[in-house]
Amino acid sequence: MGQTILLEQAGLCTPPALQPPGGLVPSFCCGAPRTRRNHSPAFPGVADDTASPLAPSKTVPRCAPDSQGRAHSCGGSGCKPAAPCSSTAVPHPSVPGEAGLPIVLLAGPTGVGKTAFAVRLARLLETEIINADSMQVYRFMDIGTAKPGAEERSLVLHHLLDVVNPDEPFDAARYLDLAAPVIESLHGSGKIPVVVGGTGLYMKVLTRGICPAVPGDPAIREQLLCEEREKGLAALHAELLAVDPPSGQRIHPNDRQRVLRALEVFRHTGETLSGSQDRHRFARTLFRAVKIFLVRSREDVYQRIERRVDAMIAQGFVKEVAGLLEMGYGPNLRPMLSLGYKQIAAHLRGETSLDEAVCRIKRETRRYAKRQMTWFRADPEFQWFDAADEESILARIREELAKHKG
RNA sequence: GGAGAGGUUCCCGAGUGGCCAAAGGGAGCAGACUGUAAAUCUGUUGGCGAAGCCUUCGGAGGUUCGAACCCUCCCCUCUCCA
């Protein structure tokens, strides 16, 4: 096994009892998970017909006109193709919607074993993998993002990995712009793409499109930040409440990121974010998907996180972060503020010991895993499977795909 | 052996007679999420419940209408002196 291959995959092919070398849980780690009750993950099993990912969504028009009866603006492409309405508005040639080939979405909390299982699945389906992890799109960030290693990549072609530098802007819309054509191309050759990752929003956007609101505007953003410094966030929230009441009510006054975004949209376009979202509503289906969520018991996931972070350190995570900083990727860049990178950078600045950094990474990773479960729990189309039960998952996927062919 | 300080709800820590199931922080748990999403934010945290009731502030007694808070004894921890 290559060194860069992460523990994630170990659990899939070997009994959980087989611990990786050095997998001892360090006793220094504060806040070790206290699992009071036996969390038994929900396995909703097969979704009912209405919620079935493969059930055609009968009511949704492929490209609904907006309230004014005009086709919404897809960069002038007039909605002919079911193109994602994004900044660049790449018109996608096909109209997948409910008729085209499906995709397989493979999600799960960090460290359940998505990467390895995806490779297996992709080989069985003789297809390719599309990354749906918001951090693995960045170059030079390999160890800390648990990016698939050379071995995995040699077995199956991976897309959307290493597509931008850490100082380039990247967001859900850009993700859609890049991923949709890959899916279409794979569909063109009769393949069913396996989309793997833990970023719920990216998966949602990939299957349902994104609200055609404007992209972020640096000038307006700067102005807003300036006003925030002068008047405070509360004043900006008050303004939002006045200008876009639904958004103002929905967005908590402390949620700086969303308050700023909503105001940014309004100032840029004169249209409210809520209005735009109301028209969008994730109503269309861009790609039908078989949605699989891999789970393990809470204890299990936490233990795997523990081991995985230790393994990252052993593989040279600190060196990786130092290297990024040397390359000139500053500690305030978005990806450098992500899980792990942020804490290691703080350690390199001398703010914390390595032990402390590791401890924090583990804790933040546990929280992240929890948030992922919350996100995917909210989407009933995802069917939850015990990650160790590969056969059931494969059977289920085969069943769905067969149904589709028939 | 002597002197002093202290033992508070999962942890740290405030509280020094009623307004205390007990501030604040941490950790945990739950939730939200449409262009930063590995981000950002919210709620909650003794038990049972509708009010309300029950158990809790090292232990056992006591004072008081009433005690985490006052008194006595005991146990434990820390600091200093021998």
C-alpha cells in the first residue's frame, strides 16, 4: 500500500480489529469523545416511492419560467439545455433531468471509508469517479484532505481533484460548472459516474442546480466589510431586514457570512436573495441520482478519525502545511483555514504545541462529521448503509441501475 | 505532627442565608444551511413533567421559617513549617 493511501480504506478491506501501526489513541488528547448512549445510526433502508431517487419527479417542469413568465436568465442561453444557472453558465448539451442516465452519489462522514469503496464501486461499474469534496479540489493539499493516493488514482480515473490552486476562488457554482460537463461526457459514453465526497452542498447543487443569483463581488464585499467595521453587524442585519425581509428573518443576526452574502446580492442586482431563491427552490433535477450515505456507529467514526489524524501527522501533514506557506499560500486563504490546515498553521506560528494542534484537529473533525450527518439526514433521498456492509450497498445500487435500464 | 487554602452540576470555575437546579467558559448533544460549506450560524445540557414536583453543591449531624452558603465532627486534595 502506498504511503499516501489513507486509513480510510484500511477498514474496508480488513477487519476493524487490524489497527494501523501507531494507531494508539494518545492519552493527551483532551475532550475525547464521550459517547453516553449507544448511537445507533438510522438505516432508513429503501426509500418509499415518492422519495426514491430514481422515481421520476413528475411535477417539476424541466426549466420553469419565473413568476414573470420569462425564462430565467441562464447567461442568455434561454434555458434550452438544462444547464446549471451559474456564473459562467456553461450551457450543457444534454437535458438529463429525468430521462438521462443516473449518477451514483456516495456520501458519508469523514473517515467512514468512502474513498476506498468508491474505487471498488467504480471498477465494478467500469466507470470513473468525480470528487465532491470541497477541499480536495485544491492542488498541493493532499495529506490533510485525505485525497485519494496514486494507487487509487491509477486504478480509477478521478475527476475534480487538483483543479485549482489554493489562492484561487472556488465555490459551489464553480464546482457545478466543472462537474456537470464531466458527468455529461461520461454519460455520453454510457458510463454512470460515481460522485464521492462529503460536501453536501456540492452534491445538492450537482443534482438540483444552484440559484442563479450573482457571484460574489469583491468591491461590494469590501464595502460591506468596511461598513461592518463602522456600524457593526447588527446594523447590516437591520438593513437586510428592511431590504429583504424574508432573508432578514431567516438569517440569524450573528451569521455574518450569510448576512453579508444576502446584502451583497441585493446591492449588486437590486434583487433580493430570497426572491431569487424562491424561484429556484432546488426544484429542477439536473441529474437523477442513486444516493448512498455510508455510516458507522458514532464510536466507530470517532475512533477512525482519531487514527486518521495520527496517520496524517505521521505522513507529514506538518511538512505539507509548511510547504504551502513557503509557496506563498498565506494562512488566511480559505483552504488554509480549513480543518487541519488551520490548526497546523497555528502550530507553525508557535501558537500551540503540536499535541495541542492534533487534539484540536481531532475535535473539529468529530464536529465536522456530526455536521455531515445532520446535513445528509435532512435529505430523505439518501439511503443510509452500514459502511461495512458493502454487499448490501452494491446490491442496492445494482438494483437501482437495473431498474433504470429496464 | 503544626499552620493555611480548598473540595460546586461531564470538566474548569463563580456563587458565601431566601431572587440557586446554581453565573461564565469548555466539552457533549441536537439543529440550520442555495456562490467561503472541512465554512458560517443557532439551540440545548440533573431527573420527570403543563404548572409543578423530585434529587444535587465531599460525608454525617446541627442552627434556622429557610443552607451550596453559618456551626460541629469526619474524609480527601494542595501549599508552607517541622
